[in-house]
Amino acid sequence: MSAVVDVYRAHEKQFDAVLSVVLGLGIWQLVDVFLIHNPLVSVGPARIAEAFLKLLARGEIARHVYATFVEFVLGYAVGAVVGIALGVMMALKRAIKNVINPWVTIAYNAPVILLAPLFITALGVGIASKIAVVFISAVFPVLFNTYTGITTVDARLVEAVRAFGGTPRQIFFKVTVPSSIPMVMTGLRLSVGRAIVGAIVSEFFGSRAGIGYLISAASEAFRTADAFVGVALLAIGGYVTFEALKYAERKIAPWYESKI
């Protein structure tokens, strides 16, 4: 018995997460069976699993997942690189911040669902417009967190390195960068959800593949179970990406324990 308790304590977080998911799915299934009898309104996990297997057998899952995956990865990667670069430049150079800040504010507050048709008009219905929407969705959380991470470095650490003859270059790479990594990684994690939303919204317009297209087409045809398959795939993909970034953060900044 004590061995079981020790195993539970060692993996308490994982066990609690699995238990939460299992209980949630169980309650959802019970509600579907006993309370909601309209498959157009809601479907339970059992019907979603059945729809998933049918779509998988027809090759639909692979096609839609691949399309969204490519759009997400390319747009997210560009957004992360540009966000980090702009955040660093805005934090280090006040003149750059003054020039870029109004445009960042305007673009950040513009609704993605309104920008998607404009990108499609400018770039066409191909993958370029989808990547652009994902990029504009992902770049800002990374930018803001990078800027905040660099501008909130402990001044006492900077002064200590400077007192021992540290150069600006050494201060940046030995103090500023390590201190800002947790905030940058938080920005990367927060941008995952926005990037996924951007990919799905872009697929609502002029697309013939992708999870967003699957959800839209299934909803229009009143195939609620198929639409929920798309939602489930997005949820799983977002969770896996989020946890992968948390793992990367533990490897890059082992001294920092994320609270998210």
C-alpha cells in the first residue's frame, strides 16, 4: 500500500490530470445519454469517437490535420521569431519602440476574423494567406512578453555585473537574456491558443482542407459529431504543444518553475 502511495505522490500532478479528464468525459457521456437526446445539439464522447473512426477510415483526418499542422507550424514559427526580435529591439531602443508601438497596438486590437478576408484578398486562397493569419495571431503575445521580460530584469544584477567590469554585451547575454527567458517562454505558450484560432478562422474562408474547414462543413451539414471531432483534435493539439513548450522551458531555464 505504501508503494502505491509513493507512486501517487511522485506523479500526483499527472494522476490528478488524468482523473479530471476521465471524470469530465464520464459526466459528459451521462449527460448525453440521459439528459440531451438531440444529436444536432450535442453529442457525447462515444459518438465523437465513432465519428472519428469513420473519418479516419476515409482518410479525412490525416488530410485535415496535415493542412492545419503546416499552416500552424509555419505561421507560429515566423510569429515567434519576429515577436522575439521586435520585443528585444523595442526594449533596447526607445526610438524603435516609439515608432513601432502605435502599429503594434492597432494590429493587436484588430479582430482576426476581420483580417482573414483581407489577407485572402491580398494573398489568395492558398497557404500564404493562412500563414499570414496565424502569424498575426501569434506574434503579439511573444512580442509583449519578450519586451516585458527584458525591461523588468533585476537592476541589482545588472549593477553587480557592471561593478565587476562587465561590458554591455556581457550584461545582455549573461543577465538580461537568462532573466527574460521565462517571460519569453510564457509568451510562446500563450500564443499557441491564438495561433490555433488564427489557423481555424483562416480555414473558414476559401479553404478545402483543414480542421477549420472540417468543423465548418460539418456544422453546415448538421453533422455535429464530425464537428466535435475537429474541436477535439484542436484541443488535443493545443494541449500537446503547450506541454511541449513547458518541457522545453524546464530544459532551457531549469532554475525557473512555471506557475502556468
